[in-house]
Amino acid sequence: MAKPDTSAYESFEDISGRLDQIIDLVRDKETSLERSLDLFDEAIALGSKAVDLVDATDFSAREQAQLADSHAPQAAGDGQAEPTTSGD
């Protein structure tokens, strides 16, 4: 099976939009299984391209700080208890 052509999707927003379209198509009961599998392959290729785009992104110091700040509350309040020791 040939790899789907994702060259038309240059930005994360383009990829996200196409993935939304794929979701709608796959959910449609009129879409055949074969077509759904082709769409799945396309979604995998688009996901890989999105990862490559994110990995290649150079964030400014300000953007890096914003990302760190946005993840800090999740790490502190992720709902998992700290391990405790018994027998002290």
C-alpha cells in the first residue's frame, strides 16, 4: 500500500482540519470499510507529519516559559498520591 500524500498540508492547522474531516468521514455510516481503512492510513501519515512539525518548531524563550507554566498545574495536581513509607 502506498503512503498517503500529505504534501498539501504544511501547517499544524491544515493537518488538524484534515483530521477533523477524516473523523467525520469515518463516522459516516455510508463510508465503506475499505475507504475507512484508507482514511485511517492517511490519518496516521498526517499524525506523523504533525509530530515532525512540532519537533522542528523553535520556540522563543517566552513561548517555552508559557508551555512550562501551562504544564506545571497538571504535574502538581494530577490526582496521584505521593508514595508513602510504612513502619516509621
